[in-house]
Amino acid sequence: MANKRIIPLLITVLVGLLGGGAFAAPLPEFSATYRVEKGGMAARMVMTLRREGSLWRFESHSEPNGLLTLFDAAYVSETSMLEQQAAGLRPISYEFNAKKHPSDRDRSSVFDWENGTLKSTRGSKSRSADLQAGTFDRLSVLLEIVAQLRAGAKEMAIPVASKGKIRTRQFVLEETELIEVVAGSFETVRVRELRGTSKRHTTSWFAPGEHYLPVRMDQFRKGKHVGRVELIEIRWPG
């Protein structure tokens, strides 16, 4: 069962890690590769941020290793398209797709800011919800966390659209810490998600020297460590 859950874990971790006070300069384009681990299984995830005309494309693609290459569930991609506003980026669309062939796991969202509506589909099902100011999707919320950290935020409350609903997620900056990952040693700030009565919580480490991108993300369930996402390599323009 672990082999089918490692990629969904990656997505869950990203949601947990990662609105508001984002007034820092825009994040530069980048390409970052991460190692994802759970239950003795491993995969790679590549994240990229690219400007496309007046918009930004933020993508995450899984690159399964070993036995995971045999399972369709390991082949997934996420794409967020965002537009630049005075206070920072905001999403206009989000897609989650199985790489090998369409499935009922595929989903998409359209952020209709003019009419204040979130329109979502999953497989053949669709639903709408009232769109809250400052809402991000399951992927682009990472960019908002980074933006708020760069602007000096210590606590964050960010509405996140997931499965056609919007829920506010809260995070707190705890302390600075020097950590070692595959990509090397980094001075980081540790951020913990506040999940209330949830059995799961996530702790992540963001590196100020790398524009506050996360270099490690750990997930816990009932107090036990269950998964890790760790930086392998990052490339900045120039």
C-alpha cells in the first residue's frame, strides 16, 4: 500500500507546508529537485517556476524510482497558473493529472476572481464555492508561504482550495536552525503547521539564502515521523 501512497504524501506535505502580506519582490524563476521518502520507498519530485508572458506557471512533476515506476499512481503532475497583483501572485487555475492516462483522480479548479467563485471538477463531478480573498490552491500555496516569509511574517493564516472546498490553514515560524540535506548545509527557519485536532502535522525548513524555498519537509502522524521531502538540487537563472 505504501507504494501507492508515496506520491499523494508528497502532495499532502506540500499543502501542509505551505495570504496576505506578500509584498517582497517576486520570486525568481527556478527549478528544484527533491527526494520523497515514505515507508522505505523513494521518488523524485521536480518543481519549476517560469514566467509565461504576463502570467506565471508553477509546476510539480513526480519522477518515480525503482518499483514505483510500475504503478500509475506514481505518475502525477500539478500545474498552477498565476497572475501578478500589487500584493503578490494569485492563482487563476490549477490542475492535477495522472501522467500515464486520465483517471478519476484528475481534478482542476478555476479561480473566478471577478465573480468571486471557485469552480472545481474531479473526474466527471463539478462543484462551486464562494472564493475568499487570498485563496491559493494545493500547489501555489507554497509560493505564498515563501512570499510571506520573505516579507517577515511570523504567523500565517492562508485559505487553501482543495477538493472544491476552502479551508484556512495556519502556520507559525518557530526558530532558526542549521540542517543538512542531500543538497548540502543550509541556515533555515523552521515552520510548523497548526492542525488542531488533526492526527497529521507537518514541519518544514525554509532557507533564506535560497529565497526561502523549502529544503526539507517532514510529515508526522500521531506523533510518529511518516515521510520526508528533501532538496537534492536547485537551479536559479544566470
